[in-house]
Amino acid sequence: MDITTRIEFAAPPADVYAMMTDQLFLEQVCEATESRSYDATVSGSTTVTSRTFPAPDAVARFTGADLTVSEETVWDGGGPEGQRTGELRMTVKGQPVSMRGHVSIAAGGRGTIVQLTGDLKVAIPLLGKKIEQQTAPVVLAGFQTQQQVGERWLSR
């Protein structure tokens, strides 16, 4: 299932990239998503988060009580105006759920536009498409949480 969304920040691209690759920012995003537990790391231009959530009622009987979602973004070296692109991989531990995508940071809108495009896959015969449709809003909500946390981060 194709996923496309964007968020905007009132800051230059270099500041947004610095924020999105700051471990404290990633930890604040994890906390804002109300995960039961989390881990966030930054190594050079690679960010990794792992969050454990209660499984939605609709899938808990298949997955168990908790879902652990891991995201890794590997950012490129950047362009002359601070623009960046990153390759994103999302997986759900022990489940046939994954997303591969691209994240871009570029000047525009109120200052910077961060765009996510990806392909969400649930590899379960017959039920995969239905579960993808139920999962997509959760993925999009997580990206919107970055907007909310980022606004506070950048205003300090």
C-alpha cells in the first residue's frame, strides 16, 4: 500500500535535519507516541528507533498483546541548500509487516517540508490488504507526532 504524507516546519532545512538526527528529539517522539518502552540511537547519519505498543484489538489475537516497531533511516550527505534524502525501513518484530520508503527534507512551505513516501506491506494471504488499510493510519499518525514534537523542539 502506497503511503505519502508531509509535514512542515518554520525553520531552515539544516535545522530540521539536525533535529531529526538528534537522539533527544527521537526519544521525545517515542515518548509522545505513548509507547510502553522504546530505544533511540543515532550513529552518524543513521537513526534507529524501536518502540513497543499495545497491539490494536483487531490484530491482537494474531500478534499477541504487544507490537514492537523498529524504524531505521539512513540519510545522505545533503545538498547545497540543506536538503536531504533518507532511506527508511520499518519492521514489526515477529510479524510479516514492513515498510520501505524515502524521506526528504527540502526548503518550502513555512520553511522546510519533510515528505514521506513509502510502500507498506503486510505479507499475510487474504488478510494482508485489510491489515495494511488498518495499519496505514497508525503510520501516518506517527509521522504527525514528529510534527508536534518538532514544533516544540524548534521553538526553544
